[in-house]
Amino acid sequence: IGMDTCSQIWLPTGAQGNCVALWEECTGQESSCCGPATCFGDSTYGTCVPSAPTPEPTTSCTVCTDIETTWMANNGKDCTTSDLIDTKCNKSSAWIESKFCQQSCYEAGNGYDGDVCCDSATRRLRGGA
């Protein structure tokens, strides 16, 4: 690796070309910075700087459960196919308190306040069902 690589942004597939490297001048070329860098400055001088971090950490998903109510279990009803998902999830105080069918409710757009459930692929990676 030569000395000219110090100003390059390296990505998993190697150096990125045809763009302005980190800390180099980008005056008048606002969208020319490599990778996650952005051109910061004004019309007289700009330089490629690292993108600002998100102001708050992004929320990680939670492995949610899909536990049926006792009535559902006794009557052979399943969270993934139940018609109750649209009428009970975040609309029934009993369901809210126990978070019945949490994953199915979330996937149907009726999730409980504050829930960010992982999708099925992420659930498998995290050891969920």
C-alpha cells in the first residue's frame, strides 16, 4: 500500500474512486465526496468531512413473542392467521397489558406502543422463533 492511500475512504470492496477524498477540497462539488463523507463549507471553500452521526442512537429491534390468548389457544386460533389482529392488538386494554400476538400485531401495523419487533430473519439470528 502506497502513501497515496492515506486520503482514501476504504470500503469492504476496496478504495472508492472518481470522488473527492475525506478532508480534501470539494468547493462547488457538493455531491462529490467519497463514501459517507459530505461537503461542508460555503461557495468560497468546502472540504469533505465525515457525515454527522445520528443525534440519538437508532432503536434496535426486539425479538417479540406471538403468544395467543387462552381463548385463542382453546379454540385453535393462531396469531398469524387470526382476524382479531385488526380489532384487538393495540385497541384492547387486556391485549395491551399482556401484549398478546405481539409479533403479528406489529407486522400488521397494529403494534404496541414502543415496540420495534425484529423481522423473521433477524429473529432467527438473535435466537428467537
